[in-house]
Amino acid sequence: MPAVSDCIEMLDSETKAVETPEDHAEELRLWLRLLTCTTLIEGEVRGRLRQRFDVTLPRFDLMAQLDKAPDGMTLSDVSKRMMVSNGNVTGLVERLVESGHLDRRTSETDRRVQVIRLTKLGRAEFRRMAAEHETWIADLFADLTPKDVRELMRLLAKTKASAQKSAARRKP
Amino acid sequence: MPAVSDCIEMLDSETKAVETPEDHAEELRLWLRLLTCTTLIEGEVRGRLRQRFDVTLPRFDLMAQLDKAPDGMTLSDVSKRMMVSNGNVTGLVERLVESGHLDRRTSETDRRVQVIRLTKLGRAEFRRMAAEHETWIADLFADLTPKDVRELMRLLAKTKASAQKSAARRKP
DNA sequence: GAAAAACATTTTAGGCTTAAAACAATTTTG
DNA sequence: CAAAATTGTTTTAAGCCTAAAATGTTTTTC
């Protein structure tokens, strides 16, 4: 709630809130801090992936999705999971097929659908990278106690739900 | 610490840890959740900025930095604050100067340095956007209690410090 | 069953982003 | 003071990313 001194001009003749310029500075600061953390970690991971394996982060992320789906995924699935645009996935897949990491085929039952899978090479390379990647993440979060981790997980779950609700409010 | 059952093969003849494939699945899950939250909110803000003001998020972010610095900033300053590459800022500034939102001049005392400022137009437009932007953020975080916000701030501060330490360990 | 709607993907146009190399100016060092 | 190192910016080459329009396919609806 705004401080009294900030509310003087928001009282009209009927003593009801009119235009309430509420203070949301805390939420804004929280958002900036969240963004800073993510950018920091993402940049670090990106650099290490490039240096150690000469691979980009988006390529790694896409392979991570496919590693969890032995039977393959459609491009739409990947697009939703990665929260990126369809066109983005098209290009990413193109390059990964080209380099021999992915296999792409048209679905038997629905000729609109493209199913992609990791190739043997793709899976092997991903597993090798993922093992090291996990140690980087552990190191980046090293100063958090197990309790911190649990608490962050809980609060971020709540944040995600809140944001999804807000996003849904806008586009029904 | 790994569960006993996971440690059988890590004990050598001298009962000392050899290769300890420790379990960091929790940290990994935390990182993915952090990334999901940020991507979700960032996408939402990006879309609203475009729809309401026909402006991109990077442009908005750059203007936000300059709004806090009435005396202007150098490109390097901006690059560090925004945690993006130098070349990125060059292009961004070019377009914002072109559209009349920024003023760019070479420093009097050091001819390497470019100082940029918001123009009157740039400041006015930014303030107008920022006011609305703040309400979006408030809405996206609406389900968090003030206590949640405080707690998240604390844990993210700890996360940031941890990640910075880890990053510094790599490049001394 | 033909028209309309929905769906999956690709294409397009433009902007963002990075790492690395190049360039220019200043500061440090022998 | 001149050579070397550092600093601030731009350029380059390649890839990432988005929104919107276009294309081809399947499902729904009348």
C-alpha cells in the first residue's frame, strides 16, 4: 500500500481511490535481479560450451530436449518446450541435421508433421557435453545450501504460475 | 552427498573417493526453472512493448540505463551494465540515434570515448513506457506476497554472488 | 462432400547477438 | 620519449530470434 504522503492527491471528493499510482518498485527490482542472475549464468554456460565443445547454447538446448524424448518430437513440441518461435526451430534443426546430429523425417500419419530425433552421433556428443555441463551448473550454484535450493525452487514455481496466469489474462 | 548406493563403485582399495560422479540434478532443475521464469516474463514484456509502443525490448533496456544517468554514459558503461557485447551496443545506439531518441558525442577529454544521452524525446517516451511497464511487472508477480518478494530477492542475491564467484574462478 | 477453419511448418524481413579481429587513442613501461 | 600494453569502439561473419505472411495438410462444419 502507498504511504499516506503519497496518497494525498489520490483522494477525490468522495474519499475513494481515483487514479492510484501504486508503488511497484520492489517487484521491478525483483524482476531486474532475476534477469541479472539468468543473464549471468546463461553467458557463463554459453562461453564454456563454446570453448570446450565449440557448440552454441541453442543447439545444446535443442539436443537436451531431444535426449529426453527417445521416440523423437515434432517441431511444434520443441518450439513449445523451448519457448521459442516456430521459425527459429526450423533453422536450428536445419543446421543440426546438416552437421549430422539430428535426423528429420515426415510423419507417416500426418504429412504436415516433421519428427526429429538425435542421431547416434548426436546422442553421444550430447551426453558427453551434458555430463560436464551439470558440473558447471553445480559450481555456479555452489554457495547455495540445499535448503536455499529447495526454497528457490518453491518460490520460482510460484513465480512461474503467477506469470502464466498474468499472461493468460492478456490473451484469452 | 551421494546416497550410499550410488557410492559403491567410487570406493577404491583405500576407501577414498576416486572419481565421484556426484548428483547435481537439483541444481540443474533449479537452473532450468530459473530460465523458464525469465524466458516467460521476458517474452511477455517483449510482446507488450511491441504491441503498445512498437518498441523492442533491447531498445527499452538501453533507454532504461540512460534514464538513470542524466549526465550520459559511455558505450562501455552501457555494455557492462546490460551485460551484452560491445558490438551489440554499437548497433543498438546507431538505431536509437537515427530515430531521435539518443544523442551521441565524442568525449572532450578522451577521443576514444563516445558519450550517449537520452534526448528530450527519448526521455519523454521512455518515461511514458516505463510507467506502464511497471504495472505489467507488478501484474506478472501479483501472486507473490511481500514476504515472497523479499525472500526471492535475498536468495537471488546469494545466487548472483555465487555465480559471479564461479565465473571469476574460471577467468582470473 | 465441399467450404471453412485449424494446424504444422517454412519463408520473409528485419533486428539482435556474439566472438574475434581491426582500428584508433591513451597510458604504461623500459 | 619511443615501444608496448591497454582501453574504447567499430567492423565482420555467422548465427539466433521474432512476428507475420505464405504454403501445404488435415479436420471440422454446414
